[in-house]
Amino acid sequence: MSSENMRVPPPADLTATILPTAALEGGHGGTRWRTFRRVLDARLAGAGLAILAIVVFCALFAPVISPYDPTDQDYLALAQPPSAQHLFGTDDLGRDVLSRIIYGSRMSLEVGIIAVGIALALGVTLGLLGGFVGGATDNVVMRFVDAVQAFPSLILALAITAALGPGIGNAMIAIGFVSMTTIARLTRGQTLAEREREYVAAARVIGVPPRVIMARHIWPNVTAPIIVQATLMIATAIVTEASLSFLGVGVVPPTPSWGAMLRSGSQYLETAPWLAFAPGIAIFVTVLAFNFVGDGVRQALDPRLKHRGGR
């Protein structure tokens, strides 16, 4: 038999050999649409998305839909109950509570997204580095994470904000820093599992550099649980910001903030309860909506739950 007849057939696409099917399907628009449909299939996820759509709409178009300027003071209408003129009443300085709630949604979403972004940047970097490199690097990274996690998160965030100075920017840094431990541990655990998979071994055999393996092969396949955790962490960041503002080290007055409004309203619970109820309900509903959406994202991305219609 001639050598031409014994020619070895060309190998299949190397990317298909190295990367698992889930990673290859992630970029298709049809897959994204199916994932979104699975999110909506989760119980109450649709309601959560609807609530978040309203909050985002209020944040984006606050100057248009707000009936009053949130900082305007009317000393002839101090602590007025809800009425046709002021649907949520006025506060102790005569400012319209509804307008401050609408503008406060901007601050809460900004803090939630930016703080979680900081946590993702720090946590993913540390988790990938420790989980993929291993050895002494992993020990140093995880001991640092353990040291940060040893402090109660709110107390540490309060200490960092107090050290840096009151202000929303410093509050974001503090919240992001104390939240990165969860992301770091989750990323490290997923990386440890993925680095032992066959496609990683195949990439090493053909000489793919470690940084490329980590960035192009491992990272895309550990994102699903991180996305779920990040969605839930936005709700936690909103609550933490409200707590810091309630304690007086978050948003600097007169900037509208749900936590600061809750702080001032707590002093008038007997005489003007709407001052505390309005921001408290806003925090509760927004955080609950993020939890509903996070549960839907978990159901959509968790392979054990993808084919279930509910929980």
C-alpha cells in the first residue's frame, strides 16, 4: 500500500479538542437567548427583573420624572404627611421624600455596581492566581484572604471608610475590598477543579503558555458561578452602603441616599413614620429583586438546574 493511501486524516479543530462544548457555545446569540429564557423560568425572576427595570429607569431619568429638586428645602412644609402635592410626604427639612427616593436609586445602583466591580477585579485576580499557580503563591494569597475574612465585613468596611474619610468613593472602595474574599475563594475553588480537566492538560502538552491557558481556557469556564455570586453581591453592597450611610460615614449630605434617609427618618418614627418607611421599603424591594434575579441566573447557569422548570 502506498504512502498516499496511508495518509493520516487531518485532526479536528484544535479549539474543539481543547475547549469543552459549553465554552464553545457561550458566544452564540441563540445560546444567550436560551439562557435568558431560563432566567425567566425561575420563580419570581421575572418580577425581580421588572422591579429592577423600574429602579434603573428612575436612576437614569431622575431629573425628568422627579417632581421636585431633591435638595430644595421648604420650611413651610416640614415633615408633612403624604398628600397629593407630596406623595411620600416631606422630611424634617421640607424636602420631597419621593424625589429623594428617586435620586437615591442612582446612588444605590452606582455603589452596588462599582463596589462589586472592585470586588470582582481583586477577587478574580487573586483566585485565578492562587488556584492556577498553586504552591507558595496559593498559600500567600489564601492567608491574605483569610486575614481579611477574619474581620466582620461591616466593621472592616466601617474602619476602612473612617480611615479614608467619609464619602461615596471611599465607601465603594471599602465595600469592594471586604467583598472580594467571597469572589476569591469561589474563583480559586473553580480554578482548582478546572485545571485538572483534560482540555487543560491537552493545552499544556501542545505548549500553550500558562497565562494563555488561564485567560482563554480556564477563565471562560469558571465564570458561571462568579456571575451568579456577583448578582447576589450587588444586593449585599446596597445594604452595606445603606448601613455605612446610616452610621454617617457613607454618602455626605445633602446627597440623596436611602441609608442616610433611613438614619434621619429613624429619629421621627413616632411623629413622622413615613420618613423611615419610604427608604426602608425602597431598600427592601430593590435587594429582594436582586435576590430574585440572582436565583434565576443561578438556575439558568447551573447545569444541574438547567432542565428544571422551577426549584
